[in-house]
Amino acid sequence: MEPRKLIRLTYGWGTFTLVFIALLTPAVGWAHKCGPSELAVEKDSIIVYSIRGHDFVPSYEIVDKGDPLVAIIEPPVDTKNVHLVFKIIGTGEGTTVFKIHWKGPRNQATCPVKVTVSG
């Protein structure tokens, strides 16, 4: 085999091997993705907030339930899904903040969401 062809072949297999290993190795950054950090909702209306999952069903806790006179947050109905979907109901005009802490086998984080309710 010519040296130039051997180098190309080795480079090709090396690239393939690196990509293959990278796909099999779990990355530290794999986790859930918080929804938008700010939402707007009308009084007496419902908006959905979700934490999008990737590879596991997380445990979660609503660590800051905000001001119930402005908005309330309802926990997900389907807790076996990798995507956590919360309902936020506007109860009165103003702004409040909710914080949802999720935890999985490798990662954990807190997702804050600022909700502004208008009349």
C-alpha cells in the first residue's frame, strides 16, 4: 500500500473510532433542559411550562412556589415521562417566580421561571 493511502485510511478509521467512542460515552452535560426563564399569562388563563428530558425520568421538587395571589403552579400529571410538564395558572396581576429543582442519576439543577400575569 502506498504511504499516502495508508495515512488516509488510518486517519479515516481514527476519526470513526473517536466519533464512535464519543457517542457511547455518556457526557457530563447530558441532562434536562429548563423551559423559558420568563413567561407571560393572562389572569384566569393557563400556560404550560416544561422541562425537556433526555435520557432519564427525574425526581423533582417545586422549591419556590411563588406568590399564589399572582399565579399558581400545578405539578406534572405524568411523572413517568422524561419531559416534566407543569401548568401555571394566572390568578391575579403581577409578577412571581417559581423554582423547580430536578435531580437525576448524574446531574441536577434548578429551573427558575418568572411569570408575569396581566389582567
